[in-house]
Amino acid sequence: MAGIRRVVLTGGTGLIGRALSQYLAERGVAEQRILTRNPKRQLLLPPGARLVPWRAEPDALAEVLQGVDAVVHMAGANVAQRRWTDAYKAEIYRSRVETGRALARALAAVPESQRPRVFVQMSAVGYYGDRGDAILTEDEPPGQDFLARLCVDWEAATQSVQDFGVRWIATRTGIVLSREGGALPLMARPMRWFVGGPLADGQFYIPWIHIMDQVRAMAFLMNHPEARGPFNLTAPEPVTNEVFIRTLARVLRRPAWFRVPRWALRLVLGEMADAMLASLRAVPKRLLDLGFTFRFPDLTSALQDLFAQG
Ligand SMILES: NC(=O)c1ccc[n+]([C@@H]2O[C@H](COP(=O)([O-])OP(=O)(O)OC[C@H]3O[C@@H](n4cnc5c(N)ncnc54)[C@H](OP(=O)(O)O)[C@@H]3O)[C@@H](O)[C@H]2O)c1
């Protein structure tokens, strides 16, 4: 990591955060301050990484942000873990947007010579809303649903760091494929039990990315001084849910007979079902233009790699 020796991560204890932290440590990042709500937890961290208590007061935060080269803001209440009650939606929002605002405010208090050079703001392809077959590059306008409005505010929360000369990047991330958590184990489980299948009509697009490419792309953007603004972090070949499920079934050597109707998903999941069935044919145009090469550009190779150990 050229010139990046010290970083601050929020959400560094999560699925993407743990993988990123490991990746950065392996590439010579010497110090990682991982802001967390629970610094006493027992967690195996890579060399140079330590947990630091999250405190939203500007002075306390400014102290943590001082003297690092990069900040990556990934924290946020999980959007797929619970039913979206009004209270949980408020938590999803607060945990991303208000924490982002607190970080941006605190950065203003860091002396210029001690400020990070780059700020990576996590975002999601949900930014674009449900868009059918339309190919979504970073130039497309945002959607109107809850996740789209969340992403707009989430990005806006930290954009002001640019006023202090900090390079700002928003990583509009697709569905991150990992064996450790997130969507993939939830999709694979019913299939292993012979009850897997497409959702609704299966014709909506899934913007997926292998976890290794996700952290490689984040590090690539941190390293490239010309990288600024929003980037779609998705594999170059988004596929429909039907294709995704059939490919997963082939890799797991299982049938995919069962189709879950839209009404059943809505009954069980409520509003979250609409987000799950949103069609997002996002492509990583700006990342490819910058010369990033995907290790797993197609779904079969990504799934074969992830399930190689059986
Ligand atoms: N995984 C995906 O497919 C995907 C796709 C697009 C975007 N994203 C976004 O990328 C970020 C990281 O994703 P992930 O899958 O790694 O998430 P994750 O495993 O759920 O981890 C999120 C982290 O956020 C912190 N957090 C959780 N609830 C919080 C709350 N109520 N208030 C403040 N902090 C809270 C936690 O850190 P502490 O417990 O240490 O405080 C946790 O480690 C999230 O913002 C997510 O929305 C993920």
C-alpha cells in the first residue's frame, strides 16, 4: 500500500471490515485503529490492528483520526438481519449517517498536517433503486426508496471532508459473496437441503462481487490518487436471480426446484422483501476505466472459489 501506513476503520469488525483489515495488514499497513461500540470483545485481529472505543464527541474522535493516512467508514446496523420496523429503519439510518457526520465534523478539528489523505465512504448499489434491465453506471441518478435515500444521505454525510483537501471516495457496493456471512450462506443453505430455487420471477438483476475483489478494489482506490467520487464495486457481469441460483445449484451439485413467490417473501420479510427483489444491473465502469482487474469477473469462478473446500 503505497504511502498508506496508518488507517482508521469503522465497521472493521464486520464481514467486509475483517477481510479488509486482514488484506491491509498483509500489504504492509502498520497500524489500524478499529472504531467499535464494543472494544472489550475477544476478536482475533491481524498484526497492527487494535480496537478503539467509538465516542462521537468531536474531540475524542479527532484524536483517533489524527495522524492516519486513510479512513474507511463501513459501520452500520445490518440491513438484512431484522424486520424493518420504523425503529429499526431509524437505527439503520442513524448508525450510518450520524456516525458519518460525526466523523466529518471531527476531521475538521484535526490539524491540517495531521489529516488523512483519503476517506473511503461505504455505500451500496441500492443507491440507484429498483431499475429493471437498465445498465447502471455511476452517472445514473439515485432512486426513491428507503435504501436509495439512505445511500444518498450516507454519502452526503461525509462528502464535506473534501473541503479540507481530503480525497473522498464512495464505494457503491453490490452483494458481497463470502462463506463467512452476508447473503451467500443464506442462499446456499436451502439449496443444500434440496429446497433452493429462484425468488419471484427470478428476472431481477443481482449486482454481486467476490469478497476478495471487494477488498482488493477498496485498497486499489485508496492507493490511486486520481480515484475520487463514487465507484460501483460490483463484478462486471451482473446476472439475474434465476441465473445466479442456477449457477449456485450447479456449483453445489444440488437441484433448484423451489420457487419462492413474491407474496410469500413480502409476508415473511415485509418491506425488506422489496429491497431483496430490486433489480440492480450495476456495472463497475469507473473502476474498470481506472485499470482495476477483477480476480473473479464471472459468477462461476467466484462460486467455485468460495465453495472449493466443500
Ligand atoms: N455485505 C454486503 O453484501 C454489503 C453490500 C453493500 C453494502 N454493504 C455495507 O457495508 C458495510 C459493511 O458491511 P458488512 O457486511 O461488513 O456489515 P456487518 O458484518 O453487519 O458489520 C457492520 C459493522 O457495523 C457496526 N455496527 C453494527 N450495528 C451498528 C450500530 N447499530 N451502530 C453503529 N455501528 C454498528 C459493527 O461494528 P461494531 O460492532 O464493532 O461496532 C459491525 O461490525 C455496511 O454498512 C453495509 O451496509 C454491505
